[in-house]
Amino acid sequence: MNLVEFATRRRVTVAMVTFTFVLFGFIALRDLKVNLLPDLSYPTLTVRTEYTGAAPAEIETLISEPVEEAVGVVKRLRKLKSISRTGQSDVVLEFAWGTDMDQASLEVRDKLDVLRLPLEAKAPVLLRFNPSTEPVVRLVLTTPENSTGSEQAELMRLRRYADNELKKRLEPVDGVAAVKVAGGLEDEVQVLVDADRLAQLNIPASLVIDRLRQENVNISGGRIEEGSERYLVRTVNQFSDLDQMRDLLVTNLNGVPIRLRDVATVAQGYKEREAVIRFKGREAVELAIYKEGDANTVAAADAVAKALRGMETSNQSGPPGAKLGRGTPGSYKIDGIPVQTIEDQSKFIRNALSEVKFEALVAGLLSILIIFFFLRDGWSTSVIGLSLPVSI
């Protein structure tokens, strides 16, 4: 019995086998990852450290080299390279294939916690994506229209909300690797030392710096293993408010305690601005959302949009059964703050997929018409036409 005889005599069997292949094909199509560019996922980590105003040579000496020495002993590390540019250091760690990247991340973080960098440098950030990639979603936070506060106060409030609230809510979202905040005014505690007063008391400025560093500690204390459990230990001794910082004991002179308030002014201010973000002519705060290296771009963008809708809905209230209104797609209002999507890679991908589907449909119809033109038989043409999508 040849294949043709088997197919004609066992029509039900052939139909069930064909249906099974089609079903699994649809399942595979549904779970197929969709990205703007080919997925090139490597076992890499990037340690990014920002040092505003520093030249590339300073970045290399003060940041990149100490970081390389600290993380260069991590297990299964195969290659280490650094990129030092104005105001920023990127140290890229490439691990062997098959490395547990979660465990590798913990080890790298432990090494970074004990690393001492210049006070002006920001804390190193560990990234699990290639720093050359673009964010999949960009959001901007703008000042509410009914705001009565000053522009400076509103920009500080927006930046504080983005750093302390929105960023922390979005980073745990599936597929999100990191959320980077830019723009606005970032909070900073400023200690303005009175040089004349220090000279009168014969106290070096380095002593004030050392006392602040010693009394404001948050470093790793290692790990404790108990059976199958592993605990991370940290040494935490940080100032809780400005008054506690002002009461810091700097030294004793002839039995008289000299506190920080006696030689310096402690005030709440904002850092020097690194970037100015404008949206529709108004200053705003931007959140750039990066996906994990092996994540689906469309799925990650959808997860971010779902999380934002959840935050927006949780802030709305109404009578039971009432329908809550929705604004413009990509526009949200969370805790009274307008949040707008200004860039979304998934939109381009969806448009490209729609065009591919349309072109495939047109090509299929043209193929069927050409087959019918030559065969002049509707039944034969329909059989061949059905075989086209099944074979794909």
C-alpha cells in the first residue's frame, strides 16, 4: 500500500494527524518570541558606574580599574573588559556558557559592596543587558495641570516619586532588566563646611569626611549558611534624618564635644543636573525601561503596560459595578501624576507583523488563483489551497 492509497483509505486517520500538526503549529506560533532584532543572548553582566564631570582617564584610574580588580576573581568568568568614557564606566563580564547568572550576580554584588570608590561617584549598578541596546519603553512623568507648587519643588517631587515608587514597582515586572531615571531634580543632602570655623578649631576637613563615612555605613557582611538555607548579612548604620546627621560627633577638644552642626550647615538640596528632559515644552522626568537579554520585546512591553494600568486602577475608586474611565492609550494617571508613553518598540513590531500577515494572505490568494487558472477545477484547487497553510 503506497502513500496515496493509505491517504484515501484512511481518511479519518490522515485528517486527525493533519489536525494534530495544525494544532501544535498554532501553539508554537502563539509561544514564538517576537523581537525587533535577532535574539543574541550571552551570559554577560555589566557593572555601570557614573562619575559626573570626570574625564575618561580619571574614570579608568578611579573607577574601571578598581572594579576590574574586585570582580575579576568571580567564578566561571571568562573575559573582562571595560569602557571608560566621560562621566561613565562600563565593566563587562563575560561568563562561560551554562553559568548560573543569578548566582554570578550575587557574587558580583558581594564584591561591589566592599569596593571603595570616590565619594562623588554613584553606586555601581549591575545590569543584565548589553548597554548598547535601546530601551523597549520610554515613559515621561509631567507636572499635573492643577499643581500649585513651584517648578523646582514639583521637579523634585516627580524625581523622588520616579526613584522611590514607580521604578521599584516596574523593576520586578516579568522581562524587565532595569529602569533608568533621568531628568528632574534628584534629592541630595548637602554638607556645607565652614572653612573658617574649622581653621579656628584646628580641625582638618578630612576628619569631617572620615566621620561621615564611618557613621553612615551600608555594606555586605558576608553570608551565613545553615543547613540548606543561606542568609545574606549586611552592616547597616545610616542616618535617618538631617537632625541626626547634624548631631554627629566630629571630635572632642579639651573635653568639649564638637558636632557637625558646629562646623557645617546640613541642608536638603538637589544634585547638579546631568540632563534636562522636556515633553511638549515642559520639563519632565523620564523612565527608560530595558528588557532582559532573553525576554520577548512584545511580552515585556505588554507586561509594563499591564502593570501601569494596574497602578492606575488601584488609585481610582467608585461605587460597586461602576466602570472606570480610560484615557488615551499609552497615557496613565498614577497617584495624581500624569504618565505618558513616548516610545514603545512593540508598536513597530506589531505593525511589522500585521504587514507580514497581510502580505502572506495576499500571496496565498494569488497562489490559489494561479492554481485555479491552470487546473480549471474548483475541488482540486481547494485541496491544494488547504495544503498551503497546513504545510507552513
